[in-house]
Amino acid sequence: MVASEAHPYAKTGGLAEVAAALPDALGRLGHRVTLVLPRYRGIDLSGARSQAISMSIGARTQLVSFHSREERPGVTVVFVDVPELFDRPGGLYNVDGVDYADNGWRFAVFSRAALEYARLLGQRPSIIHAHDWQTGLVPVYQKMHFSPDPIVGGVPVVFTIHNLAFQGTFPAAALPSLGFGRELMDIQALEYWGQISYLKGGVNFSEQLTTVSPTYAREILTPEFGFGFEGVLTRRSDALTGILNGIDVERWNPDLDGFIGASYSRTDLSGKKVAKRRLLETAGLPVDRADDRPLIGLISRLTFQKGFDLISAVAGELMSLDASWVMLGSGDREYEDVWRSLAARFPERVSTTIGFDERLAHQIEAGADLFLMPSRYEPCGLNQMYSLRYGTLPIVRSTGGLEDTVRDVTEPGGNGFKFRGYSPADLVAAVRRALDLFGKPKEWRKIQQNGMKLDFSWDASAREYVKVYEGAVAAAQTRP
């Protein structure tokens, strides 16, 4: 398995959660998984076994070190160590919001190195599973450079799209430096509007494709959600499967969570009131109306994708409602400023924390009554599943994984509130519905319990991935 980030080593979003949890779940099912990651600054290598190779890419020779250790039964993690590419003080992909100019080279080296590690190990894998554009060249190098190789040649590749909006596009002039010829400037190879796209490489050169929810798998075949890739993906739709992400049910468990100041369960929700008071205290909000004023939480990247344009458009109307708000996140400056302004104008009811804080994230999921996710699109989403597990009712737009996991309270087994139209009015109407139901404790408790009984564990999702793997292996065995 090849990924550019994984919890707890490096994380910018949901990919890191998947790349951490899926190998563990596969390990529990009896499979052996080798997870290959870049070695970013600060990753501890204690107890690792180290090897080094020199590999040629285009006209360049690149020295690469590998550091491997078994982290858990059945799961080995390998760090690809190229200090000049990954040992940097900024973010994983950018610094101060600006992408590193050499990202194309960085992740080409990483993708090629993942294959070289398998060859160095000398053990033929049954599957290669690559994630997102940063690993899109893995199947390209495999097909173009290693087809006859006894270790990696002919191994089926599964490629997972976590977010189609990030496509890894670079100048076509880079092809020779990556070790490829101009023949890859083809619409069925890497060519994308006169450039090359690593994501397109993953889509076109892999045997099977997956994405992170069944609804998103259907959505990305349409112009509204396809980001220009709908034609590419429609051509490969027979190979595309939507598998809902799971969540780490040990880290996100209200009965065992050490961050929230209480413990509670579906059968005994009394501790949730304690968690709410703890959250209000942490957020600097008064606790005198903790029992009768609903508390709405948000944990998000503050971006257009996440629906913060909707929130900004009706911020005044939302603030007129009798509710308190705790927001944790960072992103576009304009949305950060909106939330800073709201906290300044309504210090008794709005708490804004720009950045990320693991403890506060857990406290919001446990202590909030409602959790708002008005996303324009959402491939899967994890926070709505955390919220359901913690008895915190999600308010979501019906898209992607939000559509697959949240059932409106008007439906049998309802566990939250959904709105379909992407408009400020629809958002406000959904929030008003939620606040109205908060005043009906018996109904509210039933809705909480409906959500808390659902199984979003990775074990269920991992079994679906195994079906994809087995299908890819079976198809490979029948190829001439």
C-alpha cells in the first residue's frame, strides 16, 4: 500500500486516517500489509531496519534510503527517506499555502521508490494499492518500466481516489525528466489539457479503481462533480467501486475517550451533559444555559468545498437563532476572518479556534448537540460518522458520503438532518429544523440512539476492499 500520509506519522486530512486504519483492519483479517510512506521531518525511525539504493530516473540518479519496521501484527511500515525532498519545515505539500515547486519530482521519486522497495525485498505482492494523485505514477512506472519484472510486473494495481479535485497536474515538458517518452501525452495515458496529470495516470494505468463512498462513485461520473474527469472515469466505470470509509472506533469511542471529561454510551447518555459543560468551559463560553441552549460544532477546512460560502452568506441569520457555536478549523482567509468576526461580535455564543487541536476535536464531537457539514461535495467525510458515534446529530447536505451515512429524521431510523439544495435558505431551514427538535427530549434521544448503534468500523470496509483485491487477482490470472 502506497500513500503520501498516514496517521500518526503525517496528516493533512482524511487520506491519513484511511492509510492508517485500512492496513490495520486488513491485518486483523489475516492479511500481511506493507505500507510505504515518505519520511517527513520529525518521523521517528527507532527500531527500523535501514537499506539504501541508487535509482535512475530520466537523466538523474537518486539516492534513496528505506527504513522498515513492523508496527503491528501483519502491518509493516516503510519510510522512503530522501531528505532533500521530504525533510522540510513546511507542510507536506506546500508552505504558506503555496505548493512546492518540485512536487512533481518529489512524488515521482516516491512512487518509483515504492516499486523499488518491493523489488529490493524480493517478495512478489498479490496487490499494489495506491492512493490519490501523489501515487498516481506507481502503476505508470510499473507498466512502462517493470512489465517483465518478476517481482512487481503484472501485479494488479488498485487505485483509490480520495478527492477528485486534487489532480496532480504538471507541465508536459517534465516527461523526459520522469523517465517517460512523449507517447504518454495521450488522452488515454497522462495527457490532461496540454499538461500531464498524475491522477489520470492512476486512473488509466490501474486495474481497479475505488473511491470513498458509493454515492461519490456515482457523482464523479457527472459534470457537476467530475472536475473534468467525468469522461475519463466513465470510460473506466466498469472498474470503479465506491467503498465507504470506516472510522477508528477505538480512538473515537465516547465510552473510552480520555479527552472529553466523561464517558457515556448509547444506553446511558448522562455523561454527554458533562462533556458539553467541559466543551463550553474549554471554549470559553458560559455554561449557565448548557441544558437548554443547543450547541453546534464545526471541525473543518474553511473552504468553498466545505460550504463555508453558504455559512458566510447567512451568518447574521444563523446568529439570530438561540444556539451557541464552537468552530475549529483553518483554510481560506476570508472564511477565517468571518469566524473571527463572529467570535468578537458574539463572545457569549461563538468560539473560534483557527488551526487544529486533537483534544478540542474530540471535545467538540462529544460535547456538541449538533454538528454542521454543509459541504458542496464530500467524497466520504469522517466527522459525520464521529458525530453519530458520539450522539451528536449531524446537519449535512445530501452529497457523497454524507448522503450514504446520514438518514434524515423524517425517515425510518433517522439519525440527523439533511438538505438537498445548495443554497443559504436550505441550510438555514435545516438548522431551524434541528433546533426545533432539540426542544423535544424524548424524540431527540431516540435520534441519538439511532446514530450510535450504527457500525462504521473499518472491519466492514476492509472486507469490501478484500473483494476488490480478490476480483483483481482473479482477473489477472485469466489474462493471456
